[in-house]
Amino acid sequence: MNRRLRFIRLAGMLALLTQAVIRSYAFNARDLFSAADYEKLLKDGKIERIAFMEDGMSMGLAPDTPLAKKVMASWPKDLEKPNFFVEELYLAKKEDFARPGLTTIDYAGKILRSFSTLQGIQYYSHRRGKMATLYEEAYTVAPEKDPVTGRVSKVGEARGYDDTAGSADGKVLYAMMDDSSLGRTVYRVEYVERPDEIWANFINESALKLGPIKAFAPGKLRMNFVVIDCGDYVAAYLTTQAAVPPLAILEKKIKESFSTRLDAVYKWFTERF
């Protein structure tokens, strides 16, 4: 056997071995959802649930994975219970993403830390009745630590570089986002990464308003983004949970606003994945 043929065969064997290793860290999509949800996801690609001030309300679309289960239990017990949530569940073939060769959890972690690429993304504004810019500005900001305790005392707004090096696991980053409707705020973003899934948890550091109403006190708006490797498929679980003033006037605004926001953020992700 000549040297060139041996090299070709070795390269082929390495490629197969690499795929086998990758697949060994992937879930089977059929096992993650109820039969009804799985069929709907194959047909429509998306399922959504929204609730506001409903008796006994609870999220129920979470896939059967370790990190999705953690999302369900992530609301702090010392905060008032959330009275609003949106859940969005997506399932798509890897071949349909923008960069099929890069559809790995490691690469997903880099996208979810690239806050600057959120700047200028579009969403459907019900108030305007048309597409509009969601984030006028978006970028990584640096925390300022107390020189004595070493704890974060405040977060400045000086623009920094996106921190995409290495694994996202265990990282805590801060992102400034200038929302076209809610205004400027800094989010604390906490990451957990496994070989087969990644979770990014966005928590508001400052208050946010809907019109004249202080709708979201610090820490009481939490957005989660979970990406799950399912072999030939990728599943994504996005949620928004919040404890808001129990005012009926807020219901329509909040439901419309955050449903379209999660759609826009998912589109942002898929266009880079």
C-alpha cells in the first residue's frame, strides 16, 4: 500500500472516530420531550407557552436534560415568586444552520458570550407594528471589585472585548444592553457548560421600566438560553421569568414584548451557529 493511500485511509478513520466521540456526547431528541411535543417540534420547529398571573402557573416545556432541569429550579427562593414567564422550545437539523460544520456546544458557548453581536438585531415591535432594532447597543462590560473583599461592588459601562476564549463553564460575565423599549441595563450572565449542552442565565442588575411603570426590579428578570446537542439535531430552550407588579395593564405589553424578544435572540443565535 503506498504512502498516499495509507494517509487517506488514516484521515478517514480519524474523521469517523471524531464523529463517534462527538455523538457519544449527544442526546437523542426523541427521549427529551413528550411524544406530542416531539411530533410538534418535528412539524413546526417551535413550541411556545406564556403565562401571566395565573393560578398554579409553572413552566412545563423543559427538555429532559440536566441543565434544562436546573433552569426550572434556578429562581432564588428568597425572592418573591415569578408571576410571568415565557417558554420557547426549538428543534432544528444541524444541516439547516448557518455553519453546519461548527454546530458544537463549544462553539455555541462562544456565540452566547459574543454580546457585541447582539447590537442592531431586529425584532417585531407590536407597539410600532413593524420590525425595529431591539438593542441599540450591546457589549461586554467589566465588573469593578472592592479592593478589600474582592467582591464585585459595581459594574462600569466601559466597552470591553467579548470573552470567547476557552470553555464557558463557570464563567460570570456582564453585558450592557440598550433595549429600544426597556432602556439601558447591565445583565450578569452565568454559564454552565457540559459536553452535550450549555446554559446561559441573564439576570438584570438594574431596574427596567415599561413606559412609566417600574416593571422589573433588580434581579427579578431572568432570561435563560439552553442549547442541547442531539446528534443530527440541535434543541434550544429559551425562557424569561419575572416578578412584576400585579397590574392587568402590563399583561398585553409584557406577553407581546418578551415573546418577540426571545424569537429575535434565537434568530441571532441561529444566524451565527
